Amino acid sequence: MDNKKNLLIIGYGGMGSWHAERALKSDVVRLVGIYDIKPERRALAEQKGIKAYASREEALSDPSVEMVTVAVPNDMHEEIVIDALNHGKNALSEKPVTLSMDSLERMFGAAEKNHKVFSVHQNRRWDVDYLAMKQVSESGEIGQVINLESRIHGSRGIPSDWRGIKQYGGGMLYDWGVHLIDQALMILGWDPVSVMCRFDHITNQEVDDGFKLFLDYKDGRNAFIEVGTLNFLPMPRFYMRCRNGTALIRDWRENCQIAKCTHWHESEVLPVETAAGLTKTMAPRDSVTLDTYEIARPSSDVHDYYRNFCKVIDGKAELCVSHDQMRKVLQVILAAFRSVETGRPEPLV
Ligand SMILES: NC(=O)c1ccc[n+]([C@@H]2O[C@H](COP(=O)([O-])OP(=O)(O)OC[C@H]3O[C@@H](n4cnc5c(N)ncnc54)[C@H](O)[C@@H]3O)[C@@H](O)[C@H]2O)c1
């Protein structure tokens, strides 16, 4: 007998199926079944040979289930996570973990009361584009980070499902913002002092279909995070200015390009001539003072998320996505909503 943990998935839609497929290949969890409120989703699971429980109660009452992944629309995470914890199961919520600070504290309270493990799925910590930026920042090879720009641009508007409806926790700040904020905090640190945000409402008036967000630090460093759903020409995925160079990833399938300044002073700068004048200030550097190269793509295995969660259940590790980090990401999101209302930066204390 292996020591895999028995996993139940609640919500077998797009992301629930993703979890199921990975669980079937996992070395740490065994998929025992799913529950979805829609009969057609349960039937689909059964067609694929996955057990579908007839009700949430039946699923959560199965004594063999050790952990539950909750992959339902955002407004339902709290209720189902707490139900799972109260049934004595460890619970893993899809992102965003929930929609208010009180709600998050109720979820932590239920985990504590039942002595169970609870965390959120921040799977984009395993994206290689983000990992490359983090590696450049941590290595210091082009000096201290001054600012990080992180963008996701699509051109199909916001999806027409629950993501476009406020009551379900729709909107791009919750959907993509939660990933990009978490990544920025992992790179720049967990102590930003303020956030400023503006929403787009181009294809959807009810929720944001894109946003621009500034995250500021006490020492002047900052992150600019942008999600757009009406960008037919996307801007680069990552652009990071550091004291001695710049790191760029144009597209998340491409390598990280580095331009490293080897000598600050130049002997002779050739001016660039444009239609209306000359500029030396903005002229590109040549290879005498600038070294340009690509870095190898970092290795990454998204199964490490479940590996960590299972080790925590066994008391052999700390959560890689800690409760304090979950609090901070939600705090930034909620302050961003306030900033949209006030039109000003909102403090993060
Ligand atoms: N981490 C990621 O990369 C990532 C990617 C996509 C979605 N998500 C998250 O996963 C969650 C689900 O998103 P999705 O894209 O799979 O949505 P989806 O609409 O494709 O699937 C949601 C499923 O939940 C079911 N459901 C709704 N209420 C339920 C209930 N009370 N009990 C049981 N089942 C219920 C629906 O019938 C549906 O099948 C969201 O929180 C979303 O933010 C995360």
C-alpha cells in the first residue's frame, strides 16, 4: 500500500477537471471521486471512470476522504471549505481564497478548530516566466530591483460565465489579479505600504474586465500590475528594471532576456536622429557597455504544490502558501477595490 492521500474534488468544471487530471498522475494523492452540483458534470466524470458522489454530504461523509479540493465559483469557497473542515477533512481552496477578510478568518478558524490543514491553490508560483524573474531578482546579477511590471493581455473580453457577475466574485482582479499580486509579493516582498488601482469596464459594466494596479514599497520600489482583456497586441509579460540592468519576458512561452550594464560611463555616444531632432540621452548603448543574453528556463513541477500540502498533513513541512501570505494577498485586493472607489492610493497596514 502506498501512502498517497485520498482526494475528493468538489466542483468538476474547468479547474476541477484540471485538478482531477493531475491527481490521476500524482505521486502523493489518489483521486477517490468528485462532486459537482450539476448532474451533467457528474455524468461526465463517470464516463471518464471517476466516481461521482450524489451529494456533497455523501462525499464529505466518506471516511476514506482525507483531503478536499474546492474548485467552485469564488463566492462558494468559504461555505464548502468550512463544511469540509467540519467533516474532519483537510481543505484546499481554489483562488481567490474568498471575498472578504471576515470570511477568510472564519475559514482559518474552522481549520484551527478541527486541527486540519487549509491553504489556497497559488499554482502560478510554478510558472517558469515568473520563476525566471524571481531568479534574476534573487541572484542580484543585475542589481537591486527598482520596479517590476507584470502584465497579462488577452483580446476576448471577460469570459461570459460567472466571472462576469459580481455576486459570484467575478472580475479580473479576483481572477488574474490574485495570481499576479501573489507573484509580485514573492519577488518584491510581503511589506508593500500602499496600493492604487483603476478598473476597465469595456465589455462588462458589472465587474472589472481589466485593471491597472500600483503596489508601492517604503523604499520607493514598486510593482505595476496590469490585466487587459481587449489588447489585440499584448505588451510584454514581464519587464523588470534593476539598478544595473533590465530583464524582459515578452511572452510567457519565451525566455527571459537580460541586458546588463557592464560599464556606466561610455566614451562616445552616437546620437539617434529622428524626424524632429537628435537625442543622445535616449540613444541605445552598444556592446562595449551592455551585455545582452538569455537565461535558461528554470525547471518547475506544479505537482510540488500537492506534495507540499501532503507533507504538511504529515507534519513534515510548513505550508508553501502560508496563512499570512493568503491574508496579505486578500488585503491588497480589498484595498485595490477601495482605491477604485476613492480614486486614491490606499494604505496597507
Ligand atoms: N488556479 C488556477 O489557475 C485557476 C484557473 C481557473 C479557475 N480557477 C478557480 O477555480 C474555481 C472554479 O473555476 P472554473 O473555471 O473551474 O469554473 P467552472 O464554472 O468551469 O466550474 C465550476 C464548477 O463548480 C460547480 N459548482 C457550482 N456550485 C457548486 C456547489 N455548490 N457544489 C458543487 N459544485 C458546484 C459548477 O457546476 C461547475 O461545474 C474558481 O474559484 C476559479 O477562480 C483557478
